[in-house]
Amino acid sequence: MQNNKTVVVKVGTSTLTYDSGYLNLKNMETLVRTLSDLSGQGYRMILVTSGAIAVGTETLGLPERPHALRMKQAAAAVGQCRMMHIYDKLFSEYNRTMAQILLTGEDVDSPVRAEHLRQTFSSLLEMGVVPVVNENDSVSSAEIETGQAKVLGDNDTLSAIVAKLVGADLLVLFSDIDGLYDKNPRTHEDAVLIRRIKRIDDETLSMAGESGTWRGTGGMVTKLSAAKIAMEAGTDMVIANGAHIEKLYDILAGKEIGTRFIAGTEH
């Protein structure tokens, strides 16, 4: 890839936080350093971040992730503030400016609002700013009320919609798993990592399992849904392990990291 490409990177809650709910500052620092360096090389980088509810739960001293919608939204408001404060400090350390963009389903579902949003992304990227995106959980229940027929619903889908909106060349989903396996690697020792997917069919969907951790909402099913959106929009997508964020360099170099979903072959 030439380093004038637009790349959307989504990082899941399991990568950004510990089991306790505290922020994983080591992973956040590695993430920001890598994005800042690639931005300096000319790549137009967009970060879609998760973790607001988990961080808010810890910050508020709650014993567990809230169950009531209003409490989840309150935790998201607190957690989002904490996360953006740290992101801003880290990006500043690497002489890079970031911008916060909070989205709801209506923002991307309405053609007029979507066009304004596209122009905002375009302006930020032209100035070398790294947009940091999350769903606006404080006013939107699409992600935290699962099972609803919403436009968004999880940050895997959100990142694919953002990639489609900006015409990204690549979408990278960092999660707590190395990629798509032919069966659940947590329960099958003989599970095989699939390196390339050219189309998403019933066989591919049958490989999806459940969500990885209590802190996040996105499992493999949502990642395959995101891949379908990205591929149909002409964007390649890669699923890789967030424990090795620095491998983003290798992903951009075209090396076989994780599972790559190849656009232009989905029917």
C-alpha cells in the first residue's frame, strides 16, 4: 500500500482495558505511537475506539457492568471523558492532533447528515488530524441494547460504516483473537487460522462464535457482518490480535497477519 491511503483501525474493549476494567495504558500507548508514526508517514488514519462503558464502570467504582440502560449510558459518559483525556495526552506526546467524533445511527442513516460527516472526516484528514470515533452511547442505545434493529449496534459495524463513508482502503479490527478460525480455538486445539477470505457465505458464518469477554459486545459474528459491509464497499478488512498492535506495520506492508477479507470478490 502507498502511504497516502486511508486506514480505519478499530480497537476493542478487551485490548484497551484489563479484566478489572482499568485502562491498559501499555496497549493504548503502543496504539497511539503506531497511529501517530503512520500518520507522519502520510497515511490518513482513523481510530474507532471501544471501552467507554468498561472504563466508566471502573471509574465510578461500580461492582460490575451496569444492567439498566440509564446506568450504562451514565457509565459511558464518564468513561468516554476519561478515555479521550488520555488519548489526547498520548497523541500530544507524539506531536499529533486528534479529534473526537461521537456518532449515532441517525448520523450515518440520514444522507444529509452523512454527507456533512464525510466532509468533516475529509477536512480533518487533510490537516493530518487523527479522528477518534465512538458510538455516542450516552444518547444511543444501539450498542448497549442488543437485539434491536439499529443502523449501528457495535463498534465492529460502526468501523465498517465509517470505512465505507470515507472510502477507506483498509479496515483493521484489533480484537482478543488472532483472526477467523475454522472452529473455536478456545475449545478446539486443532482449530486452524484462515488467512484469506474472498467471500462470506454460510460456511464462513458457521465459523463464528460468541463474544470474547464480558467487557465488550462484539464477537466474531459482528466482525463478519463488518467484513461484509467493508467488502461490498471495496475495502479490504483484516482481523488481528490487539496484543500485537505494532503488527499494523506488517499489515500495511501486505504481510499475512491475522485474517484478511479481500474486497471485490463478495457477491
